[in-house]
Amino acid sequence: MQIEESNTTSTECWALFALGFRPFFLAAGFSAIALMVIWLVMQNSSSLIQVYYPITSWHTHEMLFGYVVAVIAGFLLTAVRNWTDLPTATGTVLLLMVLLWLSARILPLLSNVIPGVIIAIVDLSFLVGLTWSVAIRVLKRRQFSNMIFILILLLMLFANVLVHTEALSITHNTAGFGIYAMLFLVLMLIVVMGGRVIPFFAERGVLGLTTKKWKWIEWLAAPSIVFLGFSILFYEGMVTWIALAAMLIHLVRWVGWYSHTIWQEPLVWILLLAYAWIIVGLGLVALAYGGYLNVMLAWHALVVGGIGSITLGMMTRVALGHTGRVMSLPRGMVFGFVLINITAVVRVFMPALYPEYHLLWINLSGALWIFTFLMFVVIYWPILSRARIDGRPG
């Protein structure tokens, strides 16, 4: 799908499609709820719902390529306009992109009537369109520092291809490779963007806070995630040591950003806590590959605690800033920030302590996840669906 420039502004179309973050953040919120509801039904039902992917693969694929990609799309379609001063998709074009993303979420549930090749083409087409939309603008402005996002999107597309080729029986044993690759690409994106925005947001949000950075830590932060991903995919014998090294690197990075004063501002501490979950997750990966822990608990620390918290935190902050509002978290959303962290604790640590109640912890953490994102959708619907309060376009 080719994304063309649009001159449509919020005065010419429904405000929801005035800029990419608006519909895609809402779509991410709704999908976080719907996907978890379906997953809990699958976990508690004796009759399995027929889907295009294997059941477990559907859950992981849709959380990463569905929910997370919607957040990424909303963020990049907004940020690229600021980076390049070039218009990104709005109005009808943006609506079509959202419908394409939505179709890719629905069609796998209709695999008994929709050919698999159609499902694959629709899902892959969205990432092709998003990559094209970002790349054409970044390359036009020759913004070399932002070209890493083009590379990450292309690799995400390749990872998704690996999932679909196995689903279509073209390849064998590639879906797991694609899922793991996507997980580490998302972590890579968080590490790269986190290094840019978390210290900046902390200093802007907390009066008198000055963060610290060390060049050698910044140089090692992203490569440590890359090396860990490669070791998991190709040489598991080194995973424990690389995971420990990565944990220490990111712990030092986090300490440089942290101050006890961050607890004054929820929009800051949610990002620091999310990054702390990534550090915890890396430590749990080391334990899991050392034989001391179920590896699924480590993955959920990274996904629920790290990715879940940071995407929720970024969506709430970006939505306020780009609708012209004061950087003050709406009433009730602080509870949502607390809930997403409780969700991670229940999903990661309770099964380790009381494994005999494993299904209970899945159901409880799933219910908490649903309630968290239901709060986000209810609180942020009027913010995302109405025109900017300062009258500016976007």
C-alpha cells in the first residue's frame, strides 16, 4: 500500500484521523483488550477457536505484530512529521491504513473461509505500507540518524514473513524464529528510543532533575540486545552470560536516569519502571537459560512488564502533547499505571512461587491487563477523537 502525502487537516476531516497517533493508539488499546479476551477464552475452553496460526503463535503474533505494531505505527507516523517537517498520512489515507491493520487482526479468526495466502498478504501489506511511509520521508530529508527505524521496520517485515511462510507450509520451523526476532526488534526499538526520550522526558517533567549518560554504556546498550537475540536464535550456550552482561549494561544506564524525585510525576516514573522491567527480564532470561526458571516467565517480564508498560506510558504522554494539552496525567490513569505493573508481577512471579495455580495467575493477570487498557480507552477516547484544544492541526 503506497502512502501518499495528504493536505487534509483536522478542520477538514474527523479529528480522529488528523494524525497517526490518534486512531492507532485507540486501535492499540482496543486490540489489547480484544486479544486478551480471546486468549482467555482459548485458555479456559475445551473447544479451541480455529485460527490461521497455531494457538500459542496466534497469541504472541497478535500481541507483537498487532498491538505493538499499532503503537509503533501511531508513534512513527506522528514523529516522522516532526523529524522531517513533511506531512504524513491523514484523513482517508490514514483511515485506509487503520482498516488494513484491522483486517489483518480479524482475518486469521476466519481462516475456515478466508484463504491463508490472503491473510498473509493483508498482514504483510500493512508493514510494507508503514515502512514505505517512514522511509520515503526520512530518506528525502537524508536524516541518517533516523534511518535505523527504516532498518528495524524492514527486519520486522522479514520476521513476519517467516511466521507466514510456516503458516502457509512454505517453510518449516521458521515461525518461532520470526517471533523471537520480532521480540528483540521491539526491545531494540525501545532501547534506541528510550535512550533519546526517557532522560529528556525525565528532565522536562521533574524540576531540577539532571540525568547522567556514559558514552560507553550508550554504545553498548543497543548491541547488547542484538547479541542476546542472536545468541538465543543461533547459539544458546552463550545466552546466560550475554543476558547477564546486557542486564548490567542497562542497569547502569537506568541508574544514570533515576532519581527519587521521579515519583512526583507519573508520566516519568512509568517509563523508568518499564525500563526496569526490561532489566528484570534480562536477568530472568539468564536464570532461565541457566536452568533455574521457566523461560516463559522471562519473556512475560519483557513483554508485559517492559513492552506493555512503556507502550502505555508513551501513548498517554504523546497523546497529551500532540493534542495541545498540559502534561498532566488524566485522573484515574495513575491507577492504570499501577495496574500494568501489578499485572506483570502476577504473570511473572506468582507462577514461579505457586505453579500449581498457573491457570489462575493467567486469568488474573489477563483480567488486570484488560481492565488497564479499558481504562486507557475510556479516558483517552475523548482526547484522541477531538481536535487539538489549541486549534492547531494534528
